[in-house]
Amino acid sequence: MTEKESRKLSDEYEVADVLGKGGFSVVRRGLSKCPSAGERSHVAIKTLQRFGSTPPGLPRNRAGEKGLTSLGFPMWKQVSISDALLTNEILVMRKIVEDVSPHPNVIHLHDVYEDSNGVHLVLELCSGGELFDRIVAQDKYNEVDAAAVVRQIAEGLAALHKANIVHRDLKPENCLFQSTSEDSPLKIMDFGLSSVEEFTDPIVGLFGSIDYVSPEALSQGKISAASDMWSLGVILYILLSGYPPFHATSNRHKQQIILAGDFSFDDHSWKTISSSAKQLISSLLTVDPHRRPTAQQILQHPWVTGDSAKQDLMD
Ligand code: ADP
Ligand code: MG
């Protein structure tokens, strides 16, 4: 797939309302102008701004509205990072198209356009909102629903990791439901910080949100597929309790407890949670990345397959 510089985005899509905003991007709904099967298809158009152009209403010196945290970068450098993010995201999305798509749990890229405003990624539309918003709305998840979420993220990660893609910024804000229905598929998206082992340089010094970042990323800047599994452990902990495993009043203290893998199931809310769920969280939140289960292994875990719940009913 090449950027279609000769064809204009506006020739093929009518750009409608804003669906979301990130640090360096605006995502809008788009309607195709040339219907293929009599229906005008709806898409999401993510516009990544080029150096020098700032998304309307967004300050230039922040790395993200929701959680994108840059560690060790002075604020003034962050504008020039936007170009690196842009190039990186396109490289990773192309690799996904070649080696992963179609996958029910990974966002699909339809097309890429480029003009003076930046690069437009035409993505599959997910109108069900972020996992983040469903967690906030529900307070916390029951184990069966949480297992369905974990299973889908693990399915997506297994396919990405097989293609040597590490997401590096896995969090509930970057998982979208395809539709508003309760059993909607969940999709991993936002590959701005991702790396592809063969050909992208990880964006040095830039990590995902601190709450989800692994100890090895903090201590050595070493990020691998296992780092995504740590983030999945954090997500699962939040799904079942409604609060994050590593909470502290300062970022410095938070980093310390992440590095030590210092979390607990002490709060009363964990009393009613199955030991199988806790065992899975503990294995994902293991400080040594080599001892963490892979996405493929998680998919066989009895809590994820539903076998441990059946066992509990029989006991
Ligand atoms: P950033 O890289 O700037 O964080 P994201 O890719 O996370 O940007 O997109 C920002 C927000 O836009 C998302 O959190 C989501 O709310 C919305 N969004 C992104 N992609 C889609 C999509 N394919 N369908 C619907 N909404 C989307
Ligand atoms: Mg995002």
C-alpha cells in the first residue's frame, strides 16, 4: 500500500464528527463517497499531524491528553517526536496489514492518504467506545466478562507478537469495542509507540502510560512481547477491582513499586475473586519478563478458557 498522493482523501470520503483526540492526532468519522454495495461505508479517519502543525485546541507541549507519558524527555522535544511517531505508526500499520490482518481483535487499516495537513489513516470504525469508558461505567467487571476481555486482548497480542510487533502502549484507552452491543468484539489499536523487531527503532525514551509500563521498560528501556503481557496483567487487575495495582502519590514512588513488583490482593474487594484469577494476575505481573506467560499460553489458562469457573461450580 502506498500513500495516495494523487487521490485526495476528500475525493473519496466525507469527513464528519470528531470521534476522539490523542496527543498528535484527531480521529474523525468518515463516510465513503463511492459506495461499493449500495451502502456508504463508515470508517474512522485518524489524522496524524506533521511537524509544525498542531491539532486544533491541543497544546503543543504535551505528549498526550490521556496517559501518554514521556519519561526523560524535556517538554520542548516533544513536538519533534510527533514526526517520529507518525512515521512509526504508518510502518507498524503496514506490517499489520501484511502479516496480521484480518484479525477480529486488531484494528484494520483500509487506506493511507497524505496531504499538507499530515497523514490520514483510514481505519475500520469502532463505534463501541474505549474499554476505559466501559470500566468507568461499570466500576468493575465480573470474572466471566473480564475473562472475555482478556481472551480477546490475548488473541490480538498473540497475532501481533507472532508478527514480531510489540504494542508498547497497551491500556484500556487503546482497546476499542467495535459496536455498543454487550458482546461486541474488542480491538487493539493505536500503534504509535509500537515496534517491529525487524525494521523499526523503538522510539527511545518514550514509553506508554506509567500505570501500565513494565519494570524492564523502566529499568533498562528493554521492551519485548513480555512487556505487553505485563500491561495485560495491569488491565486485568483493574478490570476485577476497579483500581490499579500500583498506586502511589508520586511518579517516583510509583516507579519504585513497579520495579519491585509490589502489589497485593489485600483489599476486601479481592476476597470474592477466584484464586485462579489471582494466580493469572500474579504470573503476568512477574518482574522477570522471561517468567511471564506468553499470549499463546494465556489463551490456554483455565481462567481464560472458562474451565476454572466450571470446576468451581462442580466443587
Ligand atoms: P493517539 O495515538 O493520539 O492516542 P488513538 O489512535 O488512541 O490516538 O485515537 C484517539 C482516540 O480516537 C481513541 O482513544 C478513540 O476514542 C478514538 N478512535 C481512534 N481510532 C478509532 C476508530 N477506529 N474508531 C473509533 N474511534 C477511534
Ligand atoms: Mg491512544
